[in-house]
Amino acid sequence: MNTLRSTAEPTSGRAPDVSPQSPWRLFWQVLRRDRLAMGGLAVLAVLAVLALGGKTLTEWAVVFDPAAVRLIDKFRSPLAEASPLLSEADRPPGGIYLLGTDELGRDVFARMLQGAFVSLSIGFVAVGISMAVGIVLGGLAGYYGEVRLGFITLDTLIMRFTEAMLCFPTLFLILVVVVLLPPSIYNIMIVIGLTRWMGTARFVRAEFLSLREQDFVVAARALGLPAWRIMFVHMVPNAMAPVLVTATIGVASAILTESALSFLGFGVQPPFATWGNILADGRAYIFDAPWLFFIPGLAIFVVVLAFNLLGEGMREALNPKLRTRR
Amino acid sequence: MAGFLVRNFLQRLVLLVIVSVMAHALVHLAPGEPNEVDPSNPRMKAEDVAKLRAAFHLDEPLYLQYAYWVRDLFTGELKSFKDSQPVLPKIWERFLNSLPLFIGATLIVWTLSFPTGIHAAVRRGSYYDRGSTFVAYALISIPGFFLSYLVILWVVDTFGVPVIGMRTFGMEDAPLLHRGMDYLWHLTVPSLMSAVAGIAILSRYVRSQMLEVVGQDYVRTARAKGLDEDTVVYRHALRNALLPFVTMFGLMLPELIGGSVIFEQIFAWPGIGRLSYDAILARDYPVVLTVNLIAAVLTLAGTLISDILYAVVDPRIRLT
């Protein structure tokens, strides 16, 4: 989003007449008319507030304690009142379990709040890693494509490596690494990130191949700018559009991948609560305490749907073929 | 054409070697050894462990282990660490179990996505279009196992049929017809569930391909000639929109292995996905590496087939 603003603002500041023609402005105008995408954006805004608020309320200023075990209050349904026998420290705020309690009497609302931040950070960190790797490798392949290293060009080397990575079935690869490495939330983020950069790398390479010949890059090179500056300051912002779409949808699928890993028992381990592992643990109580299964399931569904709809809206707004026909 | 085939085949062969070396390094460099899976087993004495390690070449340098793996794979003598069974027949047996699931899911995906996608594209912006867009995105946004659990509960409650596993226990002596029907029931729900994401993705893809084609000049010409709408859509537009889908047959091949782990786990289906999952858990490297190699072969064969098919159906494309 930063790149969005930084490329749009200078134009609007200096020449207000031209600003409606700025590609990002145009993009926003099209996107704003897409009601599904806007709905997704609204859900994500609410989610961002919830995740940050949840992080604050469950970790820094503990109002909702996700780890408090209350064995007399296990399997209470949503909106149930807390037992009067509970000590003052263990009572949920207001004496009510908003979303019920689980098999250990932990407050599901508190756990969902904590999990929102963890699930989102898994999505964003994984996508951040995959974007970074994809942009660097794709950029190198596109910019230094003809440089020869011994008998093959850099481009061939990087793209063959990308193709080799594409040959691994993703979930299979993630499982191999996650099962063999000690379980930790960072391993999961890194592994999900490192197994999904290939699409980004290919996009960025293709964009770089065409950008490399354009006047502004030739001019930058003539000015004697260092190569990294040309690549990352001048070329990357121009290649960002497809990458942002991939990233938006990537967050959604990273959250889904985490829940699938939790289902197999290799997701994020306690004490971290993620929506994926609340859901995976809840399936054992689907008859006795259906809220343990439905609340995280529906939450994942809504959030992933929001990311997907926003990503699809962005893709449509960026597609010039479809745009002109509106 | 022949030059293209030979060159691509060789390139893919090189890639295959790279993939297998990478997989081998990854599996062996990760912490944990196959003989440590069950350290609490009192029957495993130090000398037994040493014997095991020697039998499976675990103390040799990595490149030698790779060489042993390649040699055993091609002579067909590759044995699983877990039960010392030959790996290839083991995989083949599970592959045959996965195949009906894959075929069922593929049939469901292709028969449902085309009508949905074409209809949405022809009526762009209508309620149907927006509704199907939303439903498609809803379908890929549900965690697969969440939806599967709901469907299992619903199917078992309403129809009273068993859906877990490949067949009902105790049906071995039933007449062939009954066994077949039982098998079909067991097959239906898992293939439907593994098809869900595919339907959503493919119908979106059909829609966008149709949209590109519907705006072309030759479609306008067909309309201007006064042809009826069905002829325009199905004979002139659809045929051209179909080109990329021919190639998707090839690209779907690797799904046969990669896409099945979760659903085979949910439905207790003894297929290749579960085999590889169990093999990973048991650190059964020969099985893991061989399944991975097969997946890579399928991926590479798939892209090659799709390139060739594209050239076959689209005369504008020349393979050089």
C-alpha cells in the first residue's frame, strides 16, 4: 500500500489537472465501483482493528486472558454467564463468555482475539517472504538476464531453479519441512513463504524484461545510478501491480494452508492460538460444543473470502482489456 | 517439431535430476534420523540401530546415498525403511486407489465449471454473474476440512450412507452389484469435496477466457451476420476460448499426487497422499523421495504435454 501512495501523491500535489489520469487513481476509481471488493476491504479493515485490539487486550493490557483455564466452566455455550464460584482473577469481563468456552474452560472469544493477530501475521509474514524472494530473484533474472556465469546465463540459472521448485507439490514440501523441523510458528511462516514465491518471480521477471528497454530505465542508467537503485527504486514500483494481486490472494491461501497444517497436527503449536488450530481442536467436539468448530471455521471463511474478493477486484481493475469495456 | 521435443525432453530430464538432488538434500539435511522415530522402543538396542543404519546406507556420505537410491530405484530393489517392502509396488497399489478419486473429481470439475463459466461470461454483470462470482470465491475460501466435515454430517444424517474409507466393513461377501454401489457411495463425497476448489477456479477461468473472446471482432461479425445467439456463443466464441483449456489437461496431472493429502486424510482413503503423509511422519526416505520424484515427473510431463497439445489445436503456434 505504501508504494500505492508514494506513486500517486506527487502527481496529485504538483499537477491537479493530470491526477485523474494517474494509473493508481484510475485503478482506485474502478475498484471503488466493485461492491464485492469494497465489501472485502471493509471486512479487512474491521479485522485489522480486531487483530491489533486483540493483541493489546490479550497480551499487553490483559482484559481477556486466552490462557486462563477454568475447569468448572468448560463447554459453556456462547453468551453463558460465568460460574459464581470462579475467583475474581479468572472471571471473564462482564461475567459473560461472549463466544463460550472450550474443553479447558478457556474463553473462546479471548482465544479468537489472540488468534486473529497470529493468523494474520502468519499470512502477512509468509507473503512478505515470498514477495521478497520473488522480487529479488525475478528482478535479478530480468535485469541481469544476459550475464553469463560460466556456461549458463544468470537468467537460465534462476528460472531453472524456479521451475525445479514448481515441480514439488506445495503441501507435500511444506509437510516434509514442518514435520522434520522442530515445530515453531516461525518455521511455519518461513516454509509457507519459501514455497510460494515462484509465481511472483515469474511475473517480476516478465515485467522487468519489458521495463528494461523503456526510456526511464535507459535514462536512469545514463545518469549513472547504481543498478540496485534502478531495480528497486525505479523498476520495482512499475512491476508491482500483478505482484500486489498475487500477494492479496496469497495471504488468503497462507491462512488456509495454516489451517490445513493444523488439521494434520503440524500447525502452530500451543500456547499460540490461531484460528486454524482452534478449528482443528474444535472438530473433536462438533456434537457437544458446535461453537468450537463453527466460530473459527466461519471466521476463517469470512476473512479468506474478503482477501480473495479484494484480490479479484484488484485484478479486474488492473486489467486494461476489461477496463476499457466498462 | 522433433527438435523441439528432443530439446525439451532433455531439458526436463536435467531439471528432474536437479529436483531429485534438491529433495534428497532437503530430506537428509533436516534434523532427525529414521532410526530415531521410535527411541523409546526397548527392543531397539545400539547394535540393532547400527545394523539398520548399515542396511540402509545411512552412514555413507550424502552423494553415495543418492547414488544408492538411484541405483535401487532403477533396479526396482528400493525398499521402504518402515517395513522393508519394495517401494514401487507399494506406491503403485496406493496410486490405483487414488486414481478413481482423481478421475471422479476431474469429471465433476469439468462438467460443472464450463456451463457455469460460459453462462456468467455471456451475462456479464447480471445477478447470475455476480452471484456465481461470489459463490466461486466462497467455495475456495472455506477450509477444505471444515466443509468436508459439514458435508459428511449432512450426508450421513440425511441419506444414512457410510462415506468414510473405501468400502463398508463386512461387505466383502456381498454380491458384486452391492459392492459396486457401496464403493460408488464411498467415492462420491470425497471426489465432490476435492472437486470444490477446482470448480470454483476453473469456472472463473472459463468466464475470463470467454470474456476475452466475446469482445473479438469475429464474434461481432458472427452476430452481424444474424446468427442466433447460441450459434455465436457455442460455435464461434467457445471454440476459440477453449484453446487454453486443452493445455490444462496436462497441467492437472500433478494434482494426482499433490492435491490429495488432506482429503485422503479426512476420508480415510488409502491413496497415495496418505501414503506419502505416513512416510514423511515415519521418515521413510525412500518412499518420500520416490513419491516426490513421481510428482515431479508428472509435473514436467504435464507441461510438455500441454505445450504439444497447444501446438496441435492452435495452428498459429509453431513449436521450434
